[in-house]
Amino acid sequence: MKLEFGFGNTVQYVDVPEANLMGILGHNEVELGFTGEEEVRRALYAPIGSPQLRDIVKPGETVAIITSDITRPMPTHEVMPLLLDELYACGIKPEDITLVFGLGIHRPHTQDERRKLAGERAFREIRCVDSTPEDCISMGVTKRGTPIDISRDVAQAQRRICLGNIEYHYFAGYSGGGKAIMPGVSNGAAISNNHAMMVRDDACAGKLSGNPIREDIEEAAGICGIDFILNVVLDENKHIVKAVAGDSVLAHREGCKFLDLFYLKHLDERADIVLVSQGGAPKDLNLYQVQKALDNAKHAVKKGGIIVLIGSCKEGLGEREFEDWMLHSVSTRAMVERIGKDFRLGGHKAAAIAMVLENADIYLVSELPDAFVRDIFLTPYGSAQAAFDAAFKTMGKEAKVLAMPYGGSTLPYVNQSLN
């Protein structure tokens, strides 16, 4: 069977013998109501746990809209016209609205990238800026010791509206909700303290209650203050299939429930070979982002198996500390041991990859040079087909194969393999 996997703005193809293919993990069949713009409009007018936006914001108030950066598929350009119409109807003036792209620790955007993310109308009518991790205002400290240092444009706004897409996150449980604030518009020290808890067992994909990172995120967001959220769930083609709006926790939880209905995949057993991709651009710009698909795939591969990780990584590794750990650690075990003693933001993703490598080999199909890939403990291949052929030869003709074309979205669940 010929399978396809997004690779940047192109596609990689793999022929897999049908007898060996356990399945292709896409979304579950769920009856949908409205989709796209109509679903966003429905959510705005039927908020969860909250009044409508027009009953929250008042004329003359300043409004910060916090949204995702270019490494996320949140279709900000698609929801902004509806959101602007609603704010203008409330008496808010364009000059009092700022759209803030939450960088976290990611690189700043170019002007063209901000325009593309915001959409032409929003870019023309309101101020659109990156968050400023170097210029934050302290708003307190969480009970877990995380400083609540928030980008000035967000901290000083009288109203805060958070946008985001909800998908599985390998240690925060799910994206969306308060993650727009922490880590979105927080500084490095705050993010480091929060992310240091990733080594705890309860910090894992698909878990909310008892997850120390998610609880810390929501405490920080609660202290900062979120007046309204608008979150969406996307299908594999990045189309909006669900929107939730309103209270930053209650609305987010409803979105997570829908995500589970749509993307949680129950499996009877693990595979010998897992073929996984982020689905292409923009989510495979660098290895830092592609790692998210890898971390979901780890739940589906047998111990001693092989993960074929397919992602362009045309911008390289994507983060300086991550690159330093990957290139200069003496072994994968050293990374795992180090993260427990000396947490470093960026290094945490290197340690996450190292933990996968302790149980499975990783064949990387990317635009990175072969020698460079070998230096970071991965096995390079020029095409997904070549990588699969090598994996199939290693694992044998009876090898069971699982395909995850949208690995950052689909979460395998095998015999209580998740906490």
C-alpha cells in the first residue's frame, strides 16, 4: 500500500506490504456540526462558563489578543475577522487592540510572517507584534515557584483574549487554554521552572488532572488573568472542526474532550516499525517541533523497534540549547541523567529524544546533512522509502507496521501505556 507523509511543502511516499500494515492513524469518525468560520461564530455566541465577549469588554478598554507563533498551525488569520467584528461591536477601537504572537523561546518573526499569521485585515487594522521575553512585567509567583513574568503588551492590557489550537502535548497534556500565557508570552526563567517538571510521571500527553505542568500553567494564567479564550481543533488538513470559547479552563476542557473523541487511537498491540510525520509545514520546520510527533509515536512502538521520523527540519534543530545538548552530549543516557539534575530549557527536548532512543532506534528523514544527523544519535536517510526498507530488513518480513501521518495530533493508547 502506498502511503504519503507531509514533508515541508512536499510529500514523501512509502510502499508498505498490506499484510504487515496494522493501520493508518487518522482521526476517528465523529459526527460534526458546523465547521470552519461558522463553527467559530457558533462558539463565540455560545461561550462555555462565561458571558459573551460583548458582555465582558467595555468601550475604551485596551485588549491584548494572544495567539500562537509560526511553529503552530493555529489559523489566526481565519478567526481574527470574526473576533474583530465582535470587539468593534463592543465599542473597542482598532487602536486599542494588540495582537501578540507568543514566541515562548522561539525565534522572532519577520514582518511577512506576522502578516501571514494575522491575515491581511488584522495586520492592516490593528497593531501586530511578537511577545517580548526580554521585556516582561512580574505578576507574582506560582505555588510551585514559577515566576509569572509576562510580556509587557499582555501584562498591561485591561483585557486578555487567548487564542490557540488544542492538540496533544507530550508533557502539558494538551495545548491550548492557558498555554498562550505560559509559556507563550512568558520569559525563559518562567518557562524553565515550569518545564522542569516534565520528568514527573504525571506530566504526559493526554493527562490534565494531577499533571503538575498543566496545573502550574493554569495557576499562572489565572493570576495573570484571561478574560476569554477561543480555541480550535483542526483536522489533518488544518481545517477547523471544533471551536470552544469562554472560560479559560472550562471551555478548554470541552475542547480536550472533543480532541479525545477525534484523535485518541486505541490499539491492541505495539508495532515493530512506526512511520510518523508531523504532517508537513509549518510543523516540521525544525527538529525541535518534529519531536512532538516522535513523542506520540513512542507510545506505539515495541521495545527494540524502529521509528521512522519524517520531517523536513529545513531550519535545522530550532533552538540553541537543544542543539548544544544534541551535539555535545557524550551519550543519550548522559542527556537523560543530566535533565534530572540540571534542567535546561531546550535541553529538555534533547532529553525527551534520548528517552525514546533508550527503547527504539530512530531513522530520520530530513533535509539535514547525514553526518550532522549521525552526530545527534539518529540514523539519516534520504527518503522515507529508503528508511522504511532498511527498517523492514532489520525487523524482518513479519514486522508489524503502523503509520502516523499526523503524529503530532494522533495519540496511540496501548494497554495502559499512558498514565
